[in-house]
Amino acid sequence: MMLLDAKIRDCVLLPIFLVVILMQALRSNIMTILKSDAKVDTKELKTNNMLQRCRALRAQAHLLHPKAFFTRKAYFVKKDQGVLVKNPPKPKDPTEMLSGGGGDPMAMMGHMKGQVMYMVSQGLVGYWVSHLFSGFLVAKTPFPLTFQFKAMTQRGVEVQALEPDYVSSLCWYMFVLVSSHSVLSIIQSLFFNSEVEEDDPMMAMMGSMSGAAVSPMGGPDMSKVFKQEQESLEMIQHEFVLGTPGATDGIEVELWRKWKAERHA
């Protein structure tokens, strides 16, 4: 069994950890300063809120009195007056959908700046680690590993007979890099009552490489969404589950009458 010198912990392991975390904090603060306020499309916001109300009406229709339900239903789908019928959005032009749906170029530019800054900063730190601490073993896993993990835990150390439980400096750097966003979030939430940016650049880059980027087809065709919501609302067979059969008033009126009758009894 090989023992690691304590000086390796003080001069290699901890400096790599601190430098990566501090670089992540610096990059996060710079991006927060340079981040521009996102433009809010009030028309799109109103449309999304209206569609959410329509979906909520369909989901909770059985809890509404028939009079209340049909009043709300008329607001959405009444002929020539309902909000889903009166001014439906125009169908999207196929060329516009292929060009990306008219996304916000400033938001895309800000995202690209963050990715470039992340790649440059971590590339410099990676060069510093590989150049200054090449060949160091900095830690040992508390559990045994098979030799299949040797290429993962001992990158930069070419010793065939070495047990795979030992971790090289370069692999330690990669481990800290992947977990730095979560570590920084915990530190700032505990000591500074603040939060780092929500998007993890490491996960964003991995998603982009795996094909999880935004689809070039843009957003959904709102004319089809309006038509689908209208048809779904018109097809609902309303059944009021809180009322008694044949009652014309809501459950709250029936409870009030029952309470009044018991009080006067």
C-alpha cells in the first residue's frame, strides 16, 4: 500500500480545488454584471397566461357549478366573441419556422458569451494544472475500484502496475470542475444568502454536444395551439361533482341554506 505525502494535500489538492472554485465564482460574478435584462413580450405573456387559464378550466371543470363553467367556456369559445375564436394568431410561415422562429438574438449572444468565457477560463486553469502538477497523485478513493476505471482516475500518470484507487491531479481537476457549480451554490446559499446563476455552463455544453440544443424549428405554431384548445374545451362533457342531482344552485348555496335551517330549528 502506498501512502501519499501530506504536502501533496497542501500544495496540490487544495490549491486546485480553491483555484477552480474561485475561478467559477469570478466568472459567475462577471456574467451577472454583464448580463442584460431579458426583453419581455407583453403580448406573448398575455397569450400564455390566457392559455394556462383555459387549460386550468378544462382540468377543474368538474369542480365548477354549471352556470360558472358555461360562463367561462363562453369567454373562450363563444362564436365570434371568444378569445380563442375572435383574434386567433396567423399560421406561421414555413420559412420563418426554418429560420428559427424569430428568437431573441441578444439572448443567444449572451449565452454564447457565457460559453466562450467559461471555455477560456477553464482552459487556462486546465493548462495550469497539466503543466504545473503533471504526474501527481493527490487522493485515494475510500472504496476499491476495478482496472476499468484506471483511465478515468489516473489520466496523466502512466504507471501500469498502480492501483486504480489513486486519483491523479488532472482527474481531480476535472472532478472539481464538474461539481464546482453545485459547490459554489451551496457556499453562497449558506454564507451570503445569494444564488449563483441557474444555468450550469458545464451541463449546457454537454447538452449542446449531445444534440440537446434548441431546435431550429422555433416555437410552436400558436394558430394550431389555439385551435386545439378550442376543440378540447368544446368537447368537454361537464359534470358537476359537488352538487346534488337536480339542484340549480352551487354547493356553497346549499350548505348555507342547510346551516340556516339548522340554526333556526
